[in-house]
Amino acid sequence: MNFAIDLSSTAVGIRAAHKESLITAELSSRASRRPNYGVEAKVLRRLARALATSDAVMLELLASEAARLCRAGSAGISVLESPPDKPASFRWAALAGHCAPLLDTYQPFGDSLCGVTLAMGKPELFKTPQRYFPSIETVSPPVVEALLVPIPISDGPWGAIWVMSHDEACRFDAEDLRLLTSLADFTGAAMQVTRMQGLAEKRATEAEEAQQALRRTEERTYAFIATLSHELRSPIAPVVSSLEILNRLGTSGSAATRALEIAQRQMGRLQRLIDDLLDASRIRHGKVEVKMGACQLADIVWDAVHAVQPAMDTRKHHLTVHSPLAPVTLHADAPRLTQVLVNLLSNSAKYSPDGSHIELAAVVEQPADQDAIMSPGSVKFTVTDNGYGIPADKLPYVFDMFTQLGSRPSMADSGLGIGLALVKYLVECHGGTVSIASGDGRTGTTVTVVLPVLERLQIVLPSALAGKNQ
């Protein structure tokens, strides 16, 4: 029903050929019966309920009600459409009365009552139309009068609703025109809703297909990443071993020593990138393992600081660590929690100017209902730097996979944008939360991780951490 035709170009020919049949002006001079709005309202309610079934049921009911309301011998809905490779035509989509056997037949646009009506752009009344329109010669009994009203939708006429009289004593009047116009308006609105529903369903289907295609692409991408990472590990392992052997054997000459240092440093970076790719694939499939157990907060902090200290020294950063003096027992995966802190501290090191100040704070927070110091609480890790900061438009996405952090990343060691996504995943696996805040995109970033302790705090003095604070 998406057929379109230039009605204005056909109007003159149609008016000239069929003007003898048109008697529309008589409607205003004929005596008209009084409206029965109660009956009309009941009909519209029945049509509204029919909308919940199907278009065919609604149109069939519409045709039968039009015939009944207008006391017509026939009634129908003509839809502007054409069979494949055929001229412009109307299909009789719903019929009632004597014309019912002609359901789903076609009348050519240029030789139809609907063609004239749509070309004229207004309701029309025809007398003895079979004398002027050969396309309806087969209708029996002969048609005395036919009243047609265009059915409008948003982008032009969709078709027409019509009634026919086969009895010389039955003539249509202004009340019939009003009723038929009301039914045409209802039909147009209903067809517009149906069209919008169809369009919405089509777009929903297209969106779902696009989502499925995207998911398939993502699955293939992550499968490729996992395969590539595993394949790269095999040749890298002997290269790393060979470099370690060369380093132990020692080499003469400063140039050879520097070359070996560069090779080891770059191989270390390559190994980290491969590990990141493997982590990305595992996160995608929920296969990053978290093995919970009792562990010490001090050991986690110490291991993280020890791991990032070379990077801090290389960039001449000053790292300050604040942690509890008393031992704190956590129920966590210690290596994974260490990995969280290492990723956060490494990001601060990467995205801060040389010689910056970076701070790691671990604070134990007691619950609001504090019965005793033996009550379980939570531990909050905060990593703060005075580096480049993060632009406001990037803040909502920093924990997404493959998102680059910072407004001025160090291109030599910017990574793949996996670190913070892994941080978020591991923190949530521990039942915790992670948040990030930045200044104006130029100065400083703060990342806060809050984890439940899930073990009763053990306060023991003197501190076992005293020698580990920096």
C-alpha cells in the first residue's frame, strides 16, 4: 500500500470523461434524516475493539456497518494499490452486500469511481455509475447511486469508503455523507496506526538483527584476540628465556648492554599487552577467576607498591602510601586485589608528568552500627595523582573495555585500555564498587575502591605493617 500517483495530473481528464455521472451538489438540497449519535457511537466502539484483532476483520466490520448505517445495498473499502506490472488500480479490500462476490478484484484508476473521487480530492455522489464506468458493469442489481469519501492518511489518500444503492427508492443524503466521513476519518486514523506499528516492528526487527550481527562480530573479535594471545605466548617464552640467559652471562661493551636492556624492557611490555588481551577475552566470557580466602591488607598493599616501584622510579614520581598500622584480615583474592591496585597506580604513573606526586591510601571503615571493634566493616582504597586529569566527556567511559585513559596519554606506553575495565570487573567480583573523579581535565585524578571486609577485624599491636609504610 505504498503506491503513489500524481492525482493532480489526472483530474482534468477524469472530470471531462465522467462529469455527467456526478451529482454531488444534490446532497445539500435533499431532505436529510436526523442524526442518531448513539448508534454511531456504538459502531465506533465496535470498530475500536476490532482494531485489536486484525486489519482484515476491522475493514470487514467497517464495510458492513457502513452499509447498515447508510441503508445501502452494497458497501466497501477500496485501497489504492496495483498488482505487479499493472497500471494504477484500486483493490476492493472489504465488501458487504451485493458486491461481496467481487472481493479482492481490481478496478483501473482511470475507469473507477474511486479514481474520480481521489482525483477530485473530496466526497462525490454518482448517479447510475454503470453507464459511465465499464469496470463495474458486472455489479448486480444495477447501481442507482454511489457515494464515496476519500480515506486520508498523513501522506495522502489511501483509498475510499463507499456505499451503493440498488433501489430507486433509496437515495443518499447529507446524513449519509456525515456518517461516511466519520467512518473514513476513523479508518484513516486506524490505518495510520497500523502503518506506524508496522514501521516500528520493522525497525525493531532491523535493530535486533543489527544487535545480533554486532554480537557475532564481537564474539569473533574476542575469539580472535584469545587465539592470537595464546599463539603469541609460545614464541615469546623462549625469547624471554634467551634474554635472561644473555643477561646472566654478561656482555662486553656498553652498546650491547643497552641493547639487551631495551630488548628486555620491550619484551616485558609485550608480555603485559598479551596478558591484557587474555584478560579482555576472559572478562568477555566471565572466566576471570576470583578465589576468595583470608589475606592481609598489608601484604596486598606491599605487593602492589613493590610491583609498580620501578615504573615510579623511571618517571621520578613520588609515591606516598597510607595504610592501617594494625593488621587487617580481608576475605578476598589477594593476587587479584593486588592487580587492582597495580593497575590503578600504573595508570597514575603513565598519565602524570615526570616527578608527580601519587598517593595510595587504604582506610578501614567501621559500619554505622558499631557494636565493637570486632564488627565487620569495609576497606576503601584511594589512588590520587596530580597528573593530566581526564576530560569530562570521557569520565563516563573510562571503565569500558579498550577505552584510553587521560587527555594526554604517553604513546610509548599507553596500553590497550583494558586495565580499568579489569579493575571494575574484579572489584565487582569482590562485591565492591569503584568510582573515579577528575578536575577540569587538566589537573589530577582520584580513583576510589570500596570493598567489604567480610572478616572480623583483628586489632593487634605493635603493627606488622610498620616497616612497610612508605
